Amino acid sequence: MTFPAASKCMTCHATVGKDRPAIQRLAEYAKSKQPIPWVRVYSVAAGVYWSHRAHLEAGTSCDTCHGEVAAMDTIAKVKNVTTMAGCIECHRKNNAETGCEYCHEGK
């Protein structure tokens, strides 16, 4: 997953949360066409293959892994989605595959 351009964010935030200070700053980045100085919140360990596309195609919503993002001023790490234990727990809860080969190449 890459970090989106401010204009992409504003497709929703032109109306959602537009009175929040963080969204107003986001709007300024979009207006000036400057890149947002993103700060990474989630990262997975080396040797782990992880794909937003696979999760979205399985019907997983953003809120499932990232919490109620629409209610946040800024994204915060609220769920355990970057550890093996957190992934396995979620996969079991959602009847998803848990074999090593789904996250680790050559295992």
C-alpha cells in the first residue's frame, strides 16, 4: 500500500470531518498540491508478505484492521495487525487461511 495523494483523501474529506483541524491541514496540502509528510504507523516484519489487495478482495474493510478511522483525527495504531499472533487471531476469527505460505515465501 502506498500513501495516497492529498487529493485522493479529499474525495471523502471534502465533506467528512471537514471541520477537524487535521482535515483542514489535509485540505491545505491538497490545495497547494504539496505531498503530505506522512508518518508510518504500521509496518510488518522483514520476510512477511502482506497485501492490502488480498484483504480488500476478501471483503475486509479498513475499519477491521485500523479501527474507526472515520472518527480519528489522525490514524493511530489501535489494533494488533502487525504481529504473527495478531494476524493468526484475526484469520481464525474470520475463517481465513493460516498456513505459513500465505504470509511467508518459501516456507
